[in-house]
Amino acid sequence: MSGIFIGPGTASESAHEIDILLYILLGMAGFVVLLVFGLLILFSVRYRKGSSAPRGLLPRAISHEIELGWTSATLFLFIFIFAWAATTQVSALNQAPNAMEIHVQAKQWMWKVQQPNGAREINALHVPVNIPVHLIMVSQDVIHSFYVPALRMKHDVVPGRLNELWFTADKVGTYALRCAEYCGTNHSFMLGEVTVMQPDAYSRWAAAQPEGDNLAEEGQGLFVSLGCAGCHAAASRVHAPSLDNLYGRQVPLADGRFVTADEGYIRDSILQPRRDVVAGFQPIMPSFKGVVSEGQLQSLVAYIRSLGAEGASP
Ligand code: CUA
């Protein structure tokens, strides 16, 4: 079923599910409209002024049992539809293990993409078909919204936080990428294309892109130039937590809680270092909020990830 009502076609499993839901809801709404208007017309004729149609009380079975029956049937039907729709939506946030990670930066007015091998794109996103993709998105300025109609996928990219999305495209082709949040004068020009390719074609494409430092390499440079290494390096005299093998680990905090050192935690620790202080350490690290840009933050996080054994950055 390729978008009969919606132009862009479908390019993922969840897009098909969302379409089926849409058609079912449309069908139900259409049925109710026909029923209501049909009865409206029927009753207008039947009970017109002067007609001899009976106007007494309804039989008890209709006014009680049938009334109760259809009311509860509708209730359960809608609870079922809600649960179905909610699961479809939530599955778009399901973390696929071993998904390919692609970093996206939204800014007025373009989409900047960085592939796992460091290749950069502007207003374009190339992905292999049938391979789960994990988008890690940040905004450098205002709220944008990453919208790919063919994937039935839309996610706000809110500045100051990490925005994540998982998808698996299942059809080769080129699809529209849009910004779906009014983000300033040239919002309507914030257009791009998502290109879904066969895995070998994708590999060839990625290899043919101009060499760029990947995020982790960039992050390593920043780690030194921003002075992080001064405290966090193994040989440092300042007592700061070691970042080796940090990624993915459970970290004990000063207040007794444990957190998982994921992208979000590392990011927060750079911006709000005094919030989740590691057990046994003093809250002496300054905040890097406003010091590092969103892009630099992505690189730093990628570098710290790459120090970890588990899920090391590509
Ligand atoms: Cu970015 Cu609208």
C-alpha cells in the first residue's frame, strides 16, 4: 500500500503501520458520517410535521441494553485504537542495538549531517536500506523539526538537548526531508533529501566522500584545546574521574544514585557538571555551557565514547 491519500510513498515498516491506522480511522470516521447523515435525512422525512409515524417511548431493550452495548463497544474500540497507535509511535523511539549512528545538526537554515566515517553532507542524508539508523540530533539555535514524510517520521530538534530517533528504511529511493517547525525567515527553504541506497552502493558512496575527521577525532583535539585533558588525563594532578571505558558503564553518584553513562549523561556532565557528581569527587569542574557549540559538544561526546570499550565510536 503506497500512500493513496498521501503523496510521498512509504519507505519503512512503521510507515506502513501508520498508513493502516490512518485508513482504519478514516474508514471509521467515514462510516460514522454516513450513519449520522443517513439517519438525519431518514428521520427528517419520517418524523416530518403531520406524518403518522409512532412517537411514543422506545422499547426498553433499545433504550437500555442496546444503548449500553454500543456505548461500551465504542469505548473499547477506541481504547484498542489508542493502544495500537501509541505502540506504533513508541516503537519509533525503540533503541535498535547496533544501529548505525548518524549525527545531525539543525541550524538556521540547513541540515548538517555527519556520517559514521566522517563524511559530511548538507541538506542530504544517505542511508543504507534495511539497516537500522540511529539519528543523534542537536540544534544550534532554535527549534527545528526533522520530518521525512515517506518514513512518516517527525521529531523536534530542540536546542540544549539531545534528540534521538531510530528508523529502518525498507525501500531504495530518494525522499523529501523537511523542517516542520517554523524556525525563522527561511524556514521554507530548509529542505533536503534522504537517499536510501543498497548497502554496497552506500559503502561506495561513503568511501568516495572527501575525507573529514570523524567526530571522535575532532573531539580529541577539542579535549586537549579546551583543557579537559588537564584534569581528566591519567597523569593529571587534579583529581577528576577517568573517562577511559566510561561509556555505557553504571556510574555511582555522590548522592548514592547510579546513572548509565550514555550520550545524554556525558553531554549533561559537560554542560551541568555539578548536577550528577561522581561519588568520591569534588564538584570543581566548571560548566562548559556557552563555551562549546552544539557541534563541538557532539564531537566531545563522540570522543569520550570512543574511549569506552563498549559501543566505541566508529
Ligand atoms: Cu528549521 Cu523550520
